[in-house]
Amino acid sequence: MLVSIAIGSGGGMLIGDKLSETTSQHCDISAVFSHSALLSFTIAGQQADYNQSVKHEMYIIHETSDIVVIATRNSKNRKTGNSVQIWIMDARMHPTESRKGPDADNQCNGCEFASKQGCYVNDNPLGAMWGAYQRGSYKYLSMGTREWYDFFSVPYVRFGAYGNPSHIPLEMVYDIAKLAKRITGYFHDWHSMPAPLAKLYGRYFMASTNNKNVEYAKNLGLRTFTVSETPLVNDIECLADSKGLSCAECGLCDGNYRRSSLPSIWINPHGYQKRKAMEAMA
């Protein structure tokens, strides 16, 4: 199935079923939405018909001695919308412990808001998820299986509901991206990896930046997502704040997956640790 997206005649971009007038970028991004015929949806936002081979709502999709990657489905997050969400967690210790100090670099390597220095992710869902993982409650989902195909053939996948998605192997990122209608993701360690690798992850994810390193990231050819108290020239404000769109409706934060000329994004400090985030940026 090939679904195309319309470009507004007034120069705006039709994102989901709503028109954004914040950018005059004109592009053909229909290739992003190439899907299996097993996934039934309309661009107007009707609910997808999931194939019955999917037996669970949560799976382990990748695991090392240090990191576990868990995919969950049917999010109640109002900002992101209904989605598959991918969580990257420390496999060795409870989130309340791993977030206290330098160990946060394990799952959140490169993020200036890690170690509770402004992170907007609440401990509660992380603790429940980690506990279920330790009890062996989650099944493994293998790439290339029919159930994998059906699980990720959805309207929207959010890479990194918690943690750094650069922990996910690139071949796995590619496979998920080609199945989903929309993807979003942000990687924090782009500045500490070789530039060619950063560009490969930047194919799918936004570089998380601040006012000090945003231009450096752009010079590498990365699209950026910057937490800032002031607007950035040539960037647009996150459409969740400026237009009330959910991430599932918008989908602009997909790196260079659609087209590198799409605008970069900035957002005000947010979340329950907003004050700490502002201090971390000072």
C-alpha cells in the first residue's frame, strides 16, 4: 500500500489530517508511508486493523548484558498519541537506582538531562516495566517473524519513550521504520560517535541538542531537536506546543527519513522537572 501526503496550496504542509502553516517546505514524502497491505488505515486517521498474529502488547526486542529494549503498544500518552513505544532500559538495576548518578549514562548516554537533571520521564512506569522484565513477564519478539511484521505495521512508532535509541541496532531501526507509517526518535550521543555513524542514526532520529551545540549538529547534516527557552532562527516550535498536534499526528521528528530539508524543531523546557532542565541548560 502506498499512501501519499498532500501539500497545502497555501504553502503549508498537511501533517496527518491538519494543516501546518509554520513552514513553506514543499516535498514529496509518500515513500515514507510504504506499507504492508495487512495494515488497514486511512490518512484521515482511522484506527488501524491489527493482524491477529500479535498475541501480546509488550515484547523484548533487543537485549545485551547491560541494556534491554522493550516495545509496548497502545499508549495512553496524550502528547504522543496511540503508538508503539520503544523503551531502552538498564538491564542490571532498578530505574530509581540507575537514574541517580553516572549509571544513567548507560541507557541515556549523552543526554544532558539524565541523572534526574531535567528528564521529563516519570519513574513509575519505568519501575513497573523493569520489575516485569526481571520476573520474566515479557516474551521475546524476533525480527523477521510474522508477529514482528504485524506488531510494527502500525500508524506510529516512537523510538525512545525512555533511553537512547542509538542502543538499538541499525538494521532493527531500519526494519521497524519501513513497517510503520510514521516514526519519531531522538538520539543524544551523536556528538560522541564517529560522524558517519551519527549520520546513519540521523537518517531516522533527530539529534538532541542545546543552544551551544545545535549548529555543530546541523553542520554534520543532522536535523535537530533543541530544548530552548527562546526560538531558534530557521527552526519551528514543536507542533504539540504551537498547534496542539500529537506526535502521532505530526511525525516531523523523524530525522532525515523523509527529507533533510525539513525544518529542525525547538521546544520549551517541559515536564515535571522543568526547573532542573532550565538549570542544566544555564
